[in-house]
Amino acid sequence: MRIVNKVLREIYHSLTAAGWIWLGMSTLGPPPVRPEPSLHEPPQGHPERLRPDIALTTTELALQKQLMAPIGDQW
């Protein structure tokens, strides 16, 4: 009789966990909140850093214009 109780208890816990998953809930509580990473400029000497002494090319100027334009005015 003890074995039947253990088996039924395990079946109950398994079905309960499956139900929580089916409903999209977790028995562990809400997931931990992760802080969003802060964005910083690249450090000095980094290859992606812009050089203020060199003017942008025509292609770069066109790309900058597209990026700065409002969403509906890009084309």
C-alpha cells in the first residue's frame, strides 16, 4: 500500500507541474529581473570609434541621413 501511495503522489506532482507549464506559469515564481546593459562609447583607439578630423564619405553621409530621418521619410 505504501508503494501505491508513493506512485500516486508522484503522478499527482507530475500532472500538477505539467498543468502549470501548460498554463504558462512556473512553480518557481517569476523570473529574476536582469538589469539592462548600459551602452558606452568605444574606448580611445578602438577601430569603431569615429575620427572627428576626417570628413564622412558620400555613402556615410547618405546612411547618416537615412538614420536621422523620421521612419516614414526614409524612401
